[in-house]
Amino acid sequence: MANSAELPVAELRDVTRLYKMGANEVRALDRFSFTFAPGEYWSIMGSSGSGKSTLLNILGCIDRPTRGEYLVEGEMTSTLDDDQISELRSRQIGFVFQSYNLIPQLNVLENILVPLIYQDDPPPDGEDRARRLAQRVGLGDRLDHRPTELSGGQQQRVAIARALVNDPTFLLADEATGNLDSKTAGEILDLFDELHAEGKTILLVTHEPTVGRRAQKTLRLKDGRIDEVRENRGGA
Amino acid sequence: MSVQRGLGRTIRLGVQSLLLHKLRAILTMLGVLFGVASVIAMLAIGEGASEEAQEQIRQLGSQNVILRSVKPPEDLRGGSETTRVLSYGLTTADFERVRDSLPAVERAVPVRQLQQEVRLEERYLNPRVLATLPEYVDVTGRVVCEGRFLSTTDERTVANVCVLGYEVARFLSPFESSLGKRIKIGPDYFECVGVMLPRVPLSSDAPAPGLDVTGEVFVPLTTGRRWFGEVQVKIRSGSRDMEEVQLHEVYARVDHADNVQLVAEACKEMLGRQHKQKDYEVVVPLELLLRAEETKRIFNIVLGSIAGISLLVGGIGIMNVMLATVTERTREIGIRRALGAKRRHIVTQFLVETVVLSVGGGLLGIALGLLIPIGVEHWAEMRTIVTPGAPILAFAISAGVGVIFGLYPAWRAANMDPVDALRHE
């Protein structure tokens, strides 16, 4: 899938992220450079404090580097104002969270549609797309259910449909299987495999080695730097 | 198109979010509800009261100056004889001076008030019997509804005719016209030649017999003087008071409203010269009208402040709840931001919720505010006037309260850091 002529989906150039904790400065990311190519399936691993959460936030454009540059499909994010970076999130990033994060007062269909309603110029066929995606994740007959009426696995499927509705540049999953039992988690990971096979770029942040090994490649962080980059056998 | 759909969706979503906490939403609305209801009710009652007062004053005539006889204070009369004639008040000479010596006075009319029983067959009552001149209707603006008023011929021939006030006519002859009926006033019979329109439209039912009907009966001045003289006997708790009053009232019509004050001053000066004691008063309806308007203005300011305070309290209540809601929904805000919501989307979402709360409270308040005057009119028998502007004003205020007190919570929500908001439990 990867094509050298294509722009990298996400590129970090010399990114440093500092946090002030009282008098101390914590260096969550330290001159971090990395490039994610289109169609790749990465797991991002590391122990807590390794900087993987910070990396996830920067990749998801909800946090900004203190220094350095982050590019999404070649577009520099440091020059974007809050509205522009919000628009970028709604168009190019598909978030999947550990605790599903569906909006309780909305039904399944409405939840899937959320990223589209925030776009400046929403696609006219958004609702059809949302229905197809609900079908795709196996919840086509639950469109008018509220999140509280669904199991954890079903909620996470809705969240994945929501992450796909804007046809994002990449899917960003944060411990997407962390709250699920191993059988359901396996089903979600199978879904990721399918999506990868369809050409989707997936960045999966996790601390579980078994989950991390399911990805094509693994990026391991330690103390805000790259610790290890590894190709997993059995990856697609 | 998409903007409109977007707003519709936002409002629907806002209502849905509020419905998650129905009791809380209702309690929050109560503040605005009572604020708005009190605005409307107080405005209606205030408007009604002042309208009534102004109507009464206007009936006296804003271009009139009224001179009245006033009984001097008790201690100045001296003695405690059981029978004596007390002489006081305006005289015919006063009336002529006012009529003839002031060029700004167009017309002047004297009125004598007599205490007499008025009877038609077995029905009788004690209205005010007023002896006056034909010009009375011109000066006071009263209107005849049946027959005619007193004429100069009546006056010249000292005719035994009378004109009944509407209420008196309805009481004496409820089922047929009083015209041509022979009405007994005091010792003698008078032919009824006319019936006056009531001053303010009354309820259509005839007053029940035995009720204390205050009404008026008009007779020619000359006739009044001939039959009832200058001295009137009042029987009060065993003792007899005899009073000699030539004229009870003099209405002077001034050519222009600007001259009313001047004429009033001139009358005061003239009477002051002629009367040793203060047995008269000078009433200027225009002055009363201005004073009533000033009172109304102050009344409105007071009512406005009270209503303003209750709306302020209501608004603070809404803001308090919305701040709590924002904190409670921090995570939702984080999710929405991460999924691409711009700051203005979050502001709109919470602002719409606040406005839905306040406008909902406002609408219920308007409903209650319109019911209160109806109740007041029914139970307290007070006149109320709901001006069409009041509900519109109240609605605008409630929407304004929502926007003003919703801005800060909405701003707080929109400026949360998405990372922190997502981490919020």
C-alpha cells in the first residue's frame, strides 16, 4: 500500500513537549522525529511516563508541540488557529477512545454523525455513510439505541464507525481494547485488521504487548524518545 | 440551509440535554418564571390603577379650575349649641366675580348640592341633588343619553324639572324609561326631562334595591333655591346641624391649558380677599393629572426595579446551574472538541441550553402573569390593564437574561483544554 510518492499521513519533526509541574519542567517528548506512511498499521507502546499519551494528543491535534513541527498530510499544524485545527480534526482524524466516549443523550446514528456536524461544509450524504458504517460494524439494526443500551463491545463499534465517518487520514486509537474482555477485544482487533486490509492507516496506542503485536509495526517509546522500532511477524 | 438545520439540531439537542434532568430544569426555570410573571402582573395592576385615577381626574376636566366649599374646622366654629346656623363657603358673589373679572375664564358654572330624598313610587334613594345651570354639561363634558339637559327656559321659569343620573334612573325605573315620570324630590314633584350617561361604563346589571346607590340628580339652580332655600338641616346623631351654604362648587372653564395655573392663582387671591376663614379650596385637575403622572412614573420605576431584581436573581440561578452543568459535562465537551467541535459550537450549544431554560421560564411566566390580573380583577375587584407591550417586553427580557447569564458558562466550556477535559471523570 505504501507509496513513496504519497505524503506521509503524519510527520513529527524534532518535536519537544514540555510540561511545567510546579518548579520542575517535565520533558514528555524530547526532540522526537518520526514519520507515519499511508496504509501502515502501527502500535505505539511504552510504559506510563514514556510520553506515549503526549504523542497521542499531538498526533490527534488536541495538544501542540512546545517546539518542533507536526505535519498532517504535509500540512504544518503550528500555523493553524483554533478553528482551523478543529476543522482538521473533524476532517482528517478518527479518534477511538479507551472508554468509548459516546455522547449519552444521542442515539447510535447521531453519535456516528458527530464529526460531520462540526465540519464547515458537511457532505450531503453523511447520513447514508453513517448508516453504512453502522452496518459495517454490525449495528445496522441498533441505530436508534442510546449508548447505555449497548454492551461495551457494541459501544466501541459505534465509536469506530464514528471515527470512520469523516473518511479520516488516519485512525487514532487510544487503548481501544483496554476496557473490553479478551473475546470482545479480539473482535475489535479483527475489525482493525480488516480496516487495515482495506488500506486504512491505523495508529494504535497500547501498553499491552499482545495487542501491540497485532499491528504491522511497533514503535516503542521511553523517556520521550524512540526506544525501538520493530516489524511484527504475522502483521498484514 | 445547513446553518438553519444546524441551529434546529442544536435546539433539539439542548432540549434533550435539559430533559435528562427534568426536575433541575424546572426548578431553574422557576426563577425566571416568577420574575416574568411579576413583571406582567405588576405592570397590569399599576397600569389599571393609574388609568382609573387619571380617568377620574380627566372627568373633572383638565381645562377646569374647581372651587369648592369646605366646612371650616370644628374648633373655629365655637360653642356647642345643639341648634345653630353655620354659614360658610362660596357665595353667589364669588361666582360672579370669577365669571366676570377673569378674561381667561370662558364659562363658569355654580353648583349647589342638596340633601334630599328622591322617590318614584315605592323606590327611593338619597343621591346628590345638584342645582346648577344649563352650561354644566359644557364645562364638565358630561353627556345626556336620553331626553335633554336643563335649559335656560327651565332656569327662567323656575320649572319643576329634573335630569337623572344614569344609576339613579336605572334604580328608580329599572324596566322602562324614566322620561316624563314624576319624581318626588323632597316635598315636591319634578318631571324627569333627561337621563345622563354614566361617567365610566358600568356593569350592565341594575343595582339591587337597598344598596347605597351614589348617583346624581340635576335640577335648575333657581328651582333649587326656591324649594330648598339656602339653609339645610342635617340631622346627626340626635343633634341638628343647620348649614347655610350658597354654592358648593364653582366650575370655571379656562380658554387654554396654559392659563389654568394663572386662573387658579387669581381665584385663590380673590377668595382670600373675600373670605375671613379658609372655607374653600381650589382644585386644579390638570395639576392632579400631572401629579398622578409623576406618581405613575415613580411607581413604574419601583415596579421595574423589583422586577429587575427578581429577574437578576433568576438569571443568577440559571448561571449557577449552567456552571454546574458545564462542569458535569466536561468530558462531553472534551469528546466534542476532540471530534472537531470548534469553540463557537460549544458556546452555541450551552448558550442555546441557557436560552431554552430562560425562554421556557419566560413563556410560563407570561402565562402566569396573564392569569394573575384576571384573578385580581375577579377577586380584588381592581381594574387591570395588560398592555400588549408587556408580554413582548417580558419575553425579550427572559431571552436577554438567558444570553447574558449563559455567556460566561458557555465561554468557560468552550475554553477548556480538550486534553484535560477528556481526562475528566
